Amino acid sequence: MSFPGFAYLLAFVAALIGTAAAVPFWRRWCCRIGLVDDPGHRKIHQNATPLAGGLAVFTGLVMAVLGGVAAIQFGVFDKEVQRLLDHGLGRRAIPLGAILLGALWMLLLGLWDDRHELKAGSKFMGQIGAALFVAASGVRVTLFVPNDLFSYAVTVLWLLTIINAFNFMDNMNGLCAGVGAIAAGWFAVIAGGHGQYLVTLLAILICGALTGYLPFNFPRASVFLGDAGSLLTGYLVGVVAILPDFYSVKNPTPWAVLIPLAVLFVPLADLVSVVVIRTRQGRPFWIGDNNHASHRLVRAGLSKVQAVLVLWGCSLAAGLIGLL
């Protein structure tokens, strides 16, 4: 049987509500301990803003996962759905647990960076550690090459690229989380079309958690993602991008492995463009500036809200191309 759509809807709503409910709590906590983004160099906001977004998104995601596990234990679903979930979780418990632990790892790394402004090298090594941890659990890219060393290297490179692409994109209200939610939504559609219901559920949970955060950040922001949130978003999207079996018996086209590149075209293109610009200007590529796609759209005459909406639209179109 095909996996019932109501379970997907339930997962999305649970993650969305969990995140939205967590925002006020984490916002007060961040204000109390001083975990805020103060106005200053290259900042467009005028008041100190709590960096609560990453904490809220992680809370919403974990609450929804725990709620789902509890529902399975108490037999909330019908017998066939229960059987599918028990079977899938039994086979994939270790990778799924590793993904969540890796998410916590990225959240804590980002919180430490938000608090103490880590050097680029230290933050990079922390990201490598999380990527290796996830790869060791079995979540890896193969690209038709049966070699573990190659698989580890490509997986780490992929995750580092996507994590930092989203970290770079966190430069306007709603941009990073919105593009992340759209990408996760497309990966849910693609995995669902291939009958990969566990991957679909995870992608939907990520989409729901990020969507639950957006009303607090777009168009006006009462909270920011901070590095904790942007690193977490990039990590989650990067992981869910490599979980679906794009090349399979049902879809025997080797070019299908390029689907994640299409879905994530916007953050990847933005990353490449700013690295090229900064390198040509003789500056370290990890030092921020105002040459992102969003900034260039604003300089072209759009408002910040319009620039973000345009990039959301580009993400939707890129995902459609990947789907087709």
C-alpha cells in the first residue's frame, strides 16, 4: 500500500506547531542570558534581536519525532501503517538517531559561535566532525563508486558545502529558513514519489519546523536564526538531500543523481558567486560582505521583502526542474 497522506500532514503540522510554540520560550531565554544580535557592522536591524531561531527549529523537530515515536508505541495508526513504520524504523534506527545527534552537534556548534565568535578554522573543523559522524552511521553518497574512502570524502564535502551555503544565505529576514523549507518540501515530494516514506517523513518534519519559524522572522523579525539556526538548516537540508535513492530500478537514469544540485541551485549559486567575488577582490571568502544575490537584488531596486520573495520563487522553480 502507499503511505497515507494524513500521516505526512500530521508530521508537518506537529513540527510546525512545535517550533511556533517553542519560539516565545527560547526568545525569553536568549534575552535573559544576552544571546542576541546587536545592531552594528553590516547589520540591517536597529534593535538587539534574540538568536532563538535555531533552538526553536530543533525543539519543534525533536518534539515531532518524539511524538511520532510515542504514537507508534501506543498504536495510534492502523495496522498496515504501524507495520510499515515499525519495519522502517527497525532498519533505519541507527542512521536516524545519528542524524538527530548530528543536528544537535550543529546546533551546539552554532550556539557557541553565536556566543563566542569562533574562528573560521574552528567552526570548519566542527562541521567536519558532524559530517564524519553522520557518514559513519551509513548516510553516505556513493556516486556509483564502491569505495568507502571516496564515499566518506564526497559525503563530507557535500555536507560542508550545503551547511556553509545556507550559513552564507542567512543575510535577510526569511531567506535562509524559507529556502530551506522549500528545498525540504521538494525532497519530500521526490522521496514520496519513489515510495521512500521514512525519508519523506523526515523531509516533511524539516519543512514543517522551518515553516513554523518563518512567521517570527518574515517579513519583520522578532527572532533570528543565528549561526545555530543557519548551520542547523544547512545540515538538515544537506542530509535529507542525500537520503533518497535518486537512482533506482524505478528511476534508472544516472543523471537523476543531479537532482539535489537542481533543488539547491539557489544557495549553491549564491555560495559560488560570493566566493568568486571575494577571491577576485583578494579577501578571505569566509569574511562576510554585501555581495550576496539578495543584496544585489536590493541594489537593483527591489525591497528586501521583494528580494527574498524572488529568491523563494527561484527555489520553487529550481525544485520543479529537479522534479521533472
